[in-house]
Amino acid sequence: MFQVIIYDCDGVLIDSRDSNRAFYNHILERFGLPALTEAQLEVVHVSSAQGAIDFLFQGHPRREEAQAYQKTINNDPFLPLIRLEPHIREVLLRLRSRHRTAIATNRGKSLPLVLKSLGLEDLFDLTISASDVSRPKPHPECLFRILGHFRLEPEAALYIGDSSLDQEVAATAGVPFAAYKNPGLPARYHLPDHLDLLPLLKLQPDVKSARTGAP
């Protein structure tokens, strides 16, 4: 039914809220601004780094300086705060027997580091980050790039995301959308757990991992 399964990264492949909070609080502290509020975290969690800084430093005289600084930050100290979402490695291994896999995300230069640190770097045929496009989400360029790479029509792909931003991108590109852990999002499918994707694609989970809850 689908030839390529496309994933958002933050909130779908990984739980990175604590890491993103620490990253942007580090920048805010350096420029003498208060720590993130929960409302601000909701915005920056789905934004590109450039978009997040534009949002946090809107009207601030040092915004360009903050933009330049965020590009120089070493991401290594923030990687230990990232966790894999449950069952994602098992599901990706199952998928690759019959499907192509890809990532379309607003995460930027840190994406290869994150995938390598969590042992996911060999489980995707293509990754498109904010660093690879001229227009990050909500523009659908990331999905168009993936469709073009695999020479597929939109209905041959499935995009899995967790936010209204992801839903908007999928709708604009004409790609079917599956909402992960967000039952309130309009979507063709809803996935409370990554394992729920397998029966949809007529694939069987690994029984041992499913029973133990192994990530």
C-alpha cells in the first residue's frame, strides 16, 4: 500500500523535549533572557533552530548574534537527554524488509549525531533535515524532496508525525498522514504505539519485544 514510510524526528522517533529545553535554555541564559516557558517549548520543539531563535528573540536587538551563536553550539552535551520512543528500532527493522524509510524533520545539523548516538543511522534510506532544504516545515519541500528521490506519487508514501505542523505539511503535499500519540489530530491513521503500524502494513511484530516493551 505504501512504498516509503516517512517519519518526523522529535516526538516521533525520539523523546527530545528535555534535550531541546536544555539547548534553548543554554542560549537564552547566554543572552541574559529567562528560561523557556512551557508554551515557548511547545513552539521551539517543532521548529527549526533558526525558526526557534527568530521566535524566542523576536524584537530583541541581539537576535542575529543569537542566530550566529546557535550554529556554533556543540550538540554532544545534549545528546544524553534524548531517548528513543518505545519499539521504534524493532518497527524500523521490520519495515525495511518491504518498505523504504525516510525522515523529514525540522531538526538541523544535529540529526546525524542523534541518529548515530541512538544506533539508527543505518535504518533510513534518506534523511531530509532543515539543513537540507531552503524552506523548512510548514513548507512541504522536505516531503517533495523525498517523493522526488524515490520517484513516487504522494499516495505511495505515509508520513508519521505528532503535531499540527506535521499534519499541515502532509496535507499540503497530498501525502497520507498518521498521527503518533496525538488522537486529536486529523489523520488517516492514529498510532498510539509504533507497533500499531505493523498490522496496518500487514507485518508482524517481534513477539518477545512486544511482550517485554523493549524499545
